[in-house]
Amino acid sequence: MRLRARSARPLSGQARPPGDKSISHRALIFGALATGRTEVEGLLEAADVLNTAEAVRQFGATAEQIGPGHWAVTGAAGFRQPSETIDCGNSGTAVRLLMGAAAGYKLSARFDGDQSLRKRPMSRVIAPLTQMGARFDAGPQSRLPLILHGGQLHGITYRSPVSSAQVKSAVLLAGLNAEGETIVIEPERSRDHTERMLGVFGADIDQVEIDGAQHPRVRASKLTASNIYVPADPSSAAFPVAAALIVGKSEVRVKDVLINPLRLGLYETLLEMGAKLSFEESRDPIGEPIADLVVRASTLRGVTPPAKRAPSMIDEFPILSVLAAFAEGETRIEGAAELRVKESDRITLMVDGLKACGVDAEELPDGLIIRGRGPKSVKGGAQIRTMGDHRVAMSFLVMGLASKEPVVVDDADMIGTSFPDFTGFMTALGAQIETV
């Protein structure tokens, strides 16, 4: 399905984006590992998360919808031998966390995914889990499909070469069933939803100081069911926020957004760019801070966010690249090599799309440079190749709302993996997005 976005009237109103994808995956997996019944409210009912729900059923848990966004998960006090392949669809989070969770049980599980997920590196998870005692049948490039053989594990102190919440989470989840303690040391701290939620489910988890920084440590633990409320996803909220910033005279309230400090890299950068953005009505019902975002159309300036901020905004770089095109001056993004192994090579796709829309942009090995010329400066008028990447597609649709000519994305079907009814959500605020 192709979608076209065209110059929009001012955006206005208020809306709640879908539930946070990271927390939704974890709520299902942790509930499946726990003893008892976990109820989850606000679950993201998108393809990626629904695949995780089916995966935990394969591992012996029950997971059922009891209302819109309201699910119940009853664990089997651990994972059981699955009878079928664990199909994780497009989700790197699902496959890596599930491998970590399953590694400590005496079972063999075959993991697979769609064409995009089969291209993504699994060696970064296979390496530490193998050190802990798991075994894998995988091809020479350690990509899907592969078979995990779980069993008795021992704890390790793992120095991860990358700052990745997926890698960290896989190791910590394996540590729940490992002898001794398991510690994960990262170059820069990645999002900490796993550590927070393990505490809610009763795991023996804390922080230990190593090399002058705090790092998570877990010991063998049994999880106990706990009800979870899923706030709105800040990565999904980035799209209406960005649209309101670049469509003149807009003012939008984006409700109930997760504002975990390790997920706020984009919003910190937007404030540095001059965005009229405020956080209101903060609350904290599940150990995760939540607030409404109020955003007004703004004149932005180019910035160079510090490379160490990259882990806290890795999913938001595509939409930041679009905003940079409407800013005055140069925006330089570095420290984001991880973008090359996401659902696509997002660096190349974004630069190609920006150039097609008349924006001065170039690739760096670990990022990109965008030389913006201010509001109303982007020509648009291009059809964007997305390679089925949902965040690339949504980013260029936002661009089309403020460019001189409409922007078309060649494949919008994958948007549903993270943002169901993105078109309806945006048009309710005044956006002009239509099927071609």
C-alpha cells in the first residue's frame, strides 16, 4: 500500500499514541515467566507485539485479550518445550529477549522471522548466551532461522561491545535461571525497562558500580505476577510531535507519554533545536514516569547531539532527520552506526529520501549530515523507497505535511508493526494523508 502526505492545515487537538512497544513486549514475556496471572492495560496491539503473545503461548503460557488493549497472561512458572517454530515476525526485541528468557530451560526452540528480521545480526546475543552455557545451531552468519538449546546456565559479567537494551535484556533474563550473579556492562547506558520491570515482578536485581558507573546485576530469581500499565510510546509520539513542530500554527497535546530518562534523547535534542515543547501532568503509576507533551509550531535550528546520546534516541533518528531538513543550519548525527542494522539500513534510506525531496544530506559511517534551510524550504515531490521500514515510512509522511509538494511512500503496510491506524491518528489532528 502506498500513502501520500500533502501540505496540511495547522494541526490541533489531543490524542494518545499507541502503548509503548518495549514495555508491551516485556509485559507479555515477564508475565509468561511468572507464577500467577498478570493483567496488562494499554498493551500495544500491533503485529510485533501480537507475535510475542503467540510466542509465549508456544512456550506454555496463556495470553488472551480481555478488552481493548487489556490482556491477561498466566505463566507456567517457566518456559516449556514449544511444539512449533517461534515466529517473531519483524521484531528484533521479541526474538532477542525470548532467546534470553528461554536459554535457562531444558528445551530446544527454533526461532525465525520475516525477511527483514532474517538479515539482522543475532551473534550479539548468541555470544553471551553461549558463554553462559546455552547452545545454538545457526548458520555461519548467526542469523535466523536458528535453534536454541537451553539448560543449566552460569552467571557471567558481560562487557557488551554495543549499547543495546535488547542484548542487555537477553543476558539479564538468562541470568534469572543462572547459577551465581549476572552483570552487564555497556559502553553507554541503554534503556532500562527490563531492570525496572524485573523489580516490579520481584526479581533479585540491583545496580553495581564498575569502572565508575552503575551496571545492572541479577541473581537467580522466580518472578511473581504483577499488573502492568503500558504508557504511550515516546517513539510513536515523536511523529505527531514532529508534525506539530513543522506545520505552521499547530498546537497539539500528546497524552500519557512514557518519559523514561533513557528514552528522552530526541526530546532533549528538540529543546536544544528551539522546539516549543513542554511536559505536563507528570505521574508514575508503574515505576515509569509518564506525562502529557504539549507542542507548538516552532522555528528550529540545526544541532549536533552528543554521540553518547544515541542509545536513548536510536529509534527516533529517522524523524529527527526530517526535522533537521526544516531547521536553519547543519545538523550532524554521529554515534548511530546501530541504524545500519535496524529493520533496514536507515542511514542510507534516510539520506536517499532526503535528497529525493531536495534536501542537502550526506552519509557518515555512523550517521548523517543534514543542511537545513528553514521552514517551508523542503521541495518534496518524491516517491520514497522504504524497504518496508515502518519508521522511515512514517518519517517521510510527516515530511510531506510541511513540504511544497506531496510525498509518497512506496510501502506503508509495515507501519502497523508499531503504530496501528497511524493514518487515522494523524488525520484526526488535521494531517492530509491518503492512500494512492
